[in-house]
Amino acid sequence: MKKPGVIVNTEEVRNILWENTRIIKDNTNKAFSPLCEKYGLTMMQGRIITELHHYGPKSIGNLAESVAVAGANLSAMCKRMEDQGLVVRRRDPSDERMVMVDLTEYGRSIADDIDKTLMMKLQKILEESDIGVINDIVKGMVLLNELLTRISETKINEHHI
């Protein structure tokens, strides 16, 4: 008999990864969508303004990499967000090929409100939770990301598949 939580084979690991990453994505959407929807934003728009809020102006290329979206798609999203008054796009004076994106005051106020609401929710959860469990979750997420990185970087001989 196998112990609970002990992995026995590759298929089981694959199934657990698929299922849990899907569940994490669904629950992330449930947790963050209401914060974005309050302002009529999509989840991706929320990610973009949050990224700019926390890290400042970015080039389209760097922002696309940060939010994991193709540059051309992000450029179109930023154009729509500029039309909504959330961001401003400017050519970099030192390199006219590079387009920089930054939050407007309106975008910054929305990002501030989203951030404050999220921080209040997290604070309440942390006050009600065992800090050891929270630390285990954080460690587990770091380890999961390390595993997924290793999977993405592992090369195999494809004619053995």
C-alpha cells in the first residue's frame, strides 16, 4: 500500500501537475477577476496595470515577457488600454524603435485600489492562518516553479516518443 502523498510513477506526476495547475489557474481567476471586473478590466489588463504599478514603465517587449503575452498581442492590448485612459505609450527618445508603456494617473489609481483590496484580503487570510502552512505553500510554489522550469528546459530525443 502506498503512503498518501507519495508519488509512484511518471503518469501519476503528470496527472497531478495537469490537474493542479488547472485548478490553480481557475482559483486565481476566481480570486482576482472580481478585483479587475470592478473597473471593467479583463484579467490580462489587470496583470498589465499591476506589472506597471509595481515595476514602473516598461518597453512593450519587456512588458510582454513579464505578463507572458506575444509582443504584437500586447501592443494591441496597450492601444485599447490607452484608448480607455489607463496607460500611455511613448517612443523612447533614445531609441525610436522602442515603445514605452506607463500608467496614467487614472490607471495608477485603479492599480492602487486593486493592490489595497488584495492586501486587505491577504492580511485577513494571514491573520486567520497557520504561518507554517503559509510558508509551506510559498515553498511549494517555489519548488513547483523550479520543476516546471526543469521540464521546460529538458531536451529529449523526439523519435523515441
